[in-house]
Amino acid sequence: METKSKIPIKLLYVEDEAIIREQLERLLRRVVKDVITAKNGEEGLSAFKEHSPEIIVTDIKMPQMTGLEMAKEIRKIDRDIPIIITTAHSESEFLLEAIEISVSDFLLKPVDTDNLIKVIERKSHDIILEKELVKQQRRFETILNFQDNMIILTDGVDIIEGNKSFLDFFAAEDIGAFRKMYGCIDSQLIGDERIIYKIDNESWIKNLLDGKFEKNVAKIVNIKTGESRTFMVKATKFPEEEEELYIVSMSDITDMEEEAKTLERLATTDPLTKIYNRLKLNELLAFEVKKSDRYKLPLSLIMLDIDHFKEINDTYGHDVGDEVLVKLCESIAAVIRETDIFARWGGEEFMIMLPNTSLDGAKTMAENLRKTVESANFGKAGTITASFGVSEYIPDSNMREMLKKVDDALYAAKRGGRNMVVAL
């Protein structure tokens, strides 16, 4: 025969008559998982404070402290705990007093045990449900707080909940403290329009989900350190909610971003001169060529080569040759515009891309650079010169043709006597 499981609650039973108490206690222990007993109201109150029961069954008329007096004291501590009264008295004053202190149920002696168990089961049902909800909530909070990611619940305006990582980042004791200090999280967003930013009178979370931002990345200042941190942001809307509610996860990618920038810098920068390398120049040139094709914007290239550089290396050594390359780049970088792209093409050859610049403008720039190089002092190597080739991109042609043309122009400058500018 299958045994019925006990009701998983803690019950306090208070009764002054020993025989009745012992008989009913045996019955209760077969039905309820945890039973505590007391023989008067005073003991019952102490047991309540010590054991925190979830249901109380008590007699009314008892020595030292009656059941109703005990119930009054318990109500000062807990206004919601179910209190079931058992008594042989049916006088109206007891009933009225029991109602005044919000007694849950009133059972006459001799107690109908079946009825008592039904009452306990009914009261336990709500308690068990509430305990399960609390347990689930604690599990949920534990899972959230276990995450290093910042996780929040928001209606798009206010933060409803936030995990420990979120509160720690903003140095807030709880969500109420966060709201008081910052209002909504969008007030803390910094950065430009390429990432998540605050737009007046618009919900940042809706803009995020609608793909309004170029990158789902947010920059926020850490209150404790004053350091700007970068977060990858993911969000989703809770289904079947009457009100709009979103869960948002924010993963700190600052270190990853810095590492990626370092790797990109190493991959695209010439280690000696610290300017872009050929790989990066090709990437940026391809982008500008597409832009020129689409918008019919002028685009020019300058290619330069140090004259007789091999003689410098042979005469003074490669260390001096390296110093010349570095000095040359510093001199040229000081003259070109911020929008111009300067790269080492290979050896002693360099390339400068000039967006929104015609062939005439590029020739003028090349001549200025030629004079700059000619007049500079290169230490042990003394003075040097460089030859320059210039070409302009023809829309709807291709990048390869442009590169060949500027190379041909440089070759013509070399062949024409060096230290000169040739445009093709």
C-alpha cells in the first residue's frame, strides 16, 4: 500500500491537557513533517520565536497565558501566519476576540480530526506554493548572481531588478539605491553614435532590439575606478507579459577589445616606423575606391622612394638606415593632413593615400613633401632626397590600375634624375 507523504511544513500545537495533546500530537506527526508542541501559551510563544513554525494550532483556555493572548503576541511579530483555534467554549466573546486578532479557523472540541487535517492541508497549500515561489526566486537570484555578466530586468525606462555584478559595478546597495543615484542606465552611457547611446525621448532598449545602433556595445564608467569599460549587450523581451519587460545581459569585453586592438595594431603597423603597413593601406584603399565609384569623389596616391638608400646602408650601416626611415616618416607625418593615409609599402618605398584630392592637389602635396625631405637633417646620413610618383583614381576602373600607374610615375621620376615629382 502506498504511503501518503507528509505535509512539508512546520506546525506548532499548543494544548494544556496532556492526554488530548499527546493523542492529537501522534495524529499530527503522521500527517505533518515537523510538529512542535507546547503545554501553555507562554511555552507556545517561546516555541514560536525559537522554531518559526508555519501554522499554529492552539487551545484557548490555558494556564499562565491563554491561546488568544499568545495569538495577540504572535500577531505583533507575524501578521500572516495561520492560527487555528480549538476550544470547548462557544461564548461570543471568544469568537469576537478571535476575529479581532485574525484567527484563521475556529474548531470546537472534541476536535474532528478529519476536519482538522483538511484545514491544515488547505492552509498548507498556500504556504507550500509560497515557499516554492521563494525557492525558485532564490535559485533564480543565485543563478543571476553567479554570473560575472551584469544582468538586469527593465521595462525600458526603469531598472526592475539587477544582479550582484550590476549593483557592485555601480556601487549601489540595491536597486532602489541605483534608481536614486542614476535614474535609468541610459544616463550612464558614454561614447559616439556607432555604439549604444542615449537618444532623448526614446527607449534605448527598443532601439537596441530594433537594430538602431551600429554595434550592440555600450561604454560605461566604473564608479569605483573611474575607468571606462566596454560591454557587449544582449537583450530579449519576456513573452506573455502584460507590461513590457526585458532581460538584458552585459558582458565586459574591455580586455578583449584592448587585446583585439593590440593584435590589429601589430598586424597593420610597420614595426620600425610605426605607420601603417602595406596590408592596411590596401584595405583602406579598397574602401576609398568603392566610395569614389559610388559618389564620384576624387582620390589620389603618392608613392615615394628614398634616392640611393642602398648607399646609405652600405656606407653607414643598417642602424643608420633605420634611423633615416624613422626620421623620414616623422617629417612626412608632420606635413600631411589627418585624413591622409601614410603607409610603408616595402623597403624604402612609401605610399600616401589622399581622399577627396585631385591629381593637381596631390602633385602640390608631393612637391611640398619633396622639399621637406630635401631640407631635413638625417643625422649621420646628412641630407637625402626622395623621388615621388603621383596618380589619380579614375572612377569605375580598378585599384590595380591605379597602383600600377603610381608605380610607373615613381619609376619615371627615378629615370628622370631623382628628387622630383612625376604625375601620370
